[in-house]
Amino acid sequence: MVESARARVSDGEGGGEEGRRRWEVLRGQGRRERGLWEEACSLLQPSEDDSVCVRTDGLLLPARFPHAHRHPSLQSPPPGISPEKAVDRPAGHLICALLKNVKSEIPTEERAEKIMYARLLALASAAISKNEIHDSIELFKEPNNQTSTWRSCSDQGNQIPQGKFLSFAEIFECFFGCILDKCCMKESQHMLLFIPCMHFAVVVGRTRTRSGYILVSANGGLNQQRVAVCNAVAVAALLNAYLVIPNFLYSSVWKDTSQFGDIYQEDFFMNYLKNDVDIVKELPSHLQSLDIEAIGSLITDNDIRKESTPEYFLRVVFPLLLKNGVVHFYGFGNRLAFDPLPLDLQKLRCKCNFHALKYAPRIQEIGSLLVRRIRKYNSSLNMLDEHLFGKHMPHAPVRRNDTSTSPVKYLAMHMRFEMDMVAYSLCDFDGGEKERRELQAYREVHFPTLTIQIKNNNSLSPEESRSLGKCPLTPEEAAIMLTALGYNSRTYIYLAGSRIYGGRSRMLSFTRLYPNVITKEDVLTPSELAPFKNFSSQLAALDFIACAAADVFAMTDSGSQLSSLVNGYRIYHGRDHAPTIRPNKKRFARILSENRTIQWHDFGERVRKMVQENQRIIARRKGRSIYRLPRTPGCMCKY
């Protein structure tokens, strides 16, 4: 349980601080760590010199810890070793005897640990004991040389310029001029506007009469749908249309029936954006009976290419909207480009994502409870709390009886190693033929197009995918990375996306190095989680909150929508006090490819350099997501 994982051993009972800490790392705490250990036992045998316990796969575990049998978590020496003999007995033998004693208690299927980098894991096991003696407080801060002049500002002022309202005749004049690659010139109250075609939205936004209604049915999971909502807000402003509160499609992957109002605060959303776009809860009665597909107003993802420019919507969608009074975007995944886009609309997308979308009160309440319990502290700590928790943000610093004065610092990690990501990556994770068959069967159901590409030999090989950094990090790789960065085994790690492919066997190498791993299921009671059961998007919202509020956030796959949105949220609201670990997977794959020969010192230096370079404060580059990298004009202001 969580408290057992948090138990610490008093000093002075282990024959020296370093030996005690090494023993603690190897021994682990609680039932979970005993399960991690027992697999090692089947491969362990004492070495001839009694100095190490040797695994047949080459992993070396330190063995000689004076008075290891006296460690409180052992309670008593393992069977077959008397207390008198145990005093001088190498700890390798003690470990083996102990593990063999508990082996029968663990189901066979939970013992099949999957290891890809045995040598690096051994080096990490030795290195993490050295991390124990160093204060890791600096690891929970932004790099010292990072001083940002960027501050959030997308909520300042109206998004659509106010001026002279134009008639539909004037709009059409400009519209057809744009089709002919001309520019529009219209007189405002104070000046003559010279408006390139890409800024046609500014002209459209000035008419009092709306062009029609936009329906959106967003696909994907929670975070894909969030992006679709904010893109829909921008398109509604672009086309001068009413936006109907978006509908969320049911996914065979996520299996969640939640709708917008189950996850977000509808009224707050509508009111916050009322000066930018008119949002309604449903179509007017005279449009509800229309067969939208029959009149040609149904637009699917197959009809719009990814990241279409504003010109496309003006040229193709706008006439349809004027003709039928309604269009329905079905899917709408990443269909609006990030560039080129008028500054006002870019700003509106940021305002939607970072301000207008507030989680429903029930999610805020349980999210606040989740974070407070992880921190063991009952007060607000940073600016992010206010935006995440709303009125459920605690104000009085009330301390629980079982905690120290200071709150616990924690690292949140989105372990994007779920089955859909693993299958889609086409990478090999040393799971053998059984794993390959299992993943191929999943692809045939959920990714049929990908299956066809494989059959036609139009896909990358697993080796090519890995060398190009297209494989999600395994739990083993994530643990090695954290150790190289200097995090010690006492680090509290909140794990988001906890349905790890391969389950416990995949997590063994991670939890052996970092036993203080917790999930929302560990921290919240069954009754507190009950309202969210069978609603994966609402559970994902709790993960979003815990990750965004963390002292450090670590991602294992930059292509993950949750990781991308959390990263952007922390940049936007964190005020340079919300560090994020973003590994460059291509560079990391290159480093890991030297796992048989590289020395740990060199490995650590290269990993730290890789992460530090990704922590540089830079403006968003053209074409990159403003949801992930909001340091861009219109979204954040540089002072």
C-alpha cells in the first residue's frame, strides 16, 4: 500500500549509511517490491568470491552489506541461516535465500520480467545508491540559467477586432476577391484596411449576421477532443458562425460515453468566449429536422486534409454554410493548421485551451484531493493550482498529522506504453513471438490501414523505427533515464496512463529502482473513484490534473496528446517554475544502442545534456502546436 511504500528506515541499523541505503534499494519495501524481487531469485546464484550475486543474464547485484540481516524490513534472517552466521554472511546469499522463500507466493505469470538492457540496469542499480547521498532538490527546479520573459496573455482583450460592420454584399465582394487571389480593401472607422486573403476572418468577424451553425463531433480520447474543441472555436470565428457545444464520439479504444458537460463546465465555457464567438447548446428548431448528410453539409475527416489552412475553410466550407445554414464536422481531428493563421484566431485558440476549458466541479474536487494526498499537504502551492482546481483549491495550510512540515515533492510521469501506442509504433520490445502475434491482432482490429501498409511492405522495420526515435520509451528505459538524471530511489513518482502493456512484468525494472510509485488508484479510495468508473476520459482528466500540478513532469513520448497538452499548460501557467523532462527519443535511442560498452559516467552526461537542451526557452517554430508550445505571439507575450 502507499504508506508501506513510503516507510523509511531509521539511521544507524545497517552497518553504515551507504550500505544501508544500497540494501534498502535492493530489499525494497512492502508486498509489491517482494514481487519484484522474487523473479531475480530464479536467476541468482552466489558468485565464487561471495562479493556479488550473479544473474545468468549478466546483471550484477552488490552483495556485501555488513549486518544486512539486521535491516528492519527483514524482520529475521532467511530460513537456513542462523542469526550468528548471518552476521558475517555476504548479503548476496541472504538475498537469494530470502527470495527463494517468497517465490511460491507469487503467481508464475507475474515473474516473467522483460529486460532489454541488463547491463545498464545493473549500472543504474549501483548508481542510484550514490544518488541517495546527494540532495535532489535542484532536480525539481527549472535550470538556473533559464530566465523567461514570456508571460501568458491570450486572455487579455477581445479576440475579434471591433469596427465598422460590413454587409453580406461587401463580404461576398471580399470573399470572391480572395478566391481570385486578390486582397480586400474596406474602410473602417479610422483607417483603410488592407486585408490579405489569409486575414479574411477579420472582415467576416465584423458582420452582425451570422453565416450559420457549426456542429462538431470530435473523435479520439480526452485530449484529442480538447484540441478539436479549440480548433472548432477558431473555425467558428473564422466563418462568423454559431458554434453548437461539441459532441464527443464514442471510441472503440477509449469506450467512454462522456459528453462535453460531463468533463467541462459548459456555462463557463460559453460565457468566457461570448465576446469572441457565439456558442449555443443546440441547433434552432427549424434546423434540427434537417438530414445534414442528404443536403451535403456533412464533412468528415476524409473530406478535409490534415492541418488545412484558413483559405480552405473559406473557399470550401463557407459557401456551404451560407447555402444550407449548417455544416457538421464529423471527426475533426487536427484539421486546422497552426500556420498560417491570423494572430487574432491564434490567440483565440490559446484563450480556449488555457482559460475557457475548466474541468467540471466533480473532476476539480477529486483532482484537488488527489494532489493534496500526493503532496501530503493541504494548501495551494503554485499558480497552476488556481487554474486546475477552481473553487476547490485549498487556502488554509492545514497539515496532516502523519506528515512533516514541508509538502512532499513529486515527479509525475506519463508512461505512454499502453497497448494502442505499442501496437501503432511497429516497434519490437523483446516480447518474442507471442508479443508480435498479440500486437498484430490488435492492429488488425484498431489500425486496419496500418495492417495493409505492413502487408505491402510500406512500413518501417522495428529497427528503423527505433533508430528514428519513433518507439515509446519502455518503463525500463524511463527508469534508466531518471537514474542518469540523478533522481534517487526515495523520489515519489505519480504514474499516469497506468494500463502499461505487459503489466507487472514490464514494470518490475522500474519499481525495483523507484519503489515509491503511485497511481490514482493507490491514492483515492474505491468510493472516491466510483463516479468515474467506466469513464476513461474523466479518469484521464484526473491524470491531467496530477501531471500539470506536479513539481516535475516527465514524458516518455512527445507525440502523446496528454504529454503535449500538459507540457503546454505548465509552460503557459507555470511562470518558469514547472520543469518538464522531454527526452529526445532519437538521441536517446542512439545512446542506448551503445548499452553493451558505454560507461555509466558517459551515459549520464549524455542523457543530462539531451534533457537540458530540450529545456531551453525558445519561441514556437512555424508549424508547431500552440497547445504544446504556447510561447508565440498572440498566446504568450514577451516582455
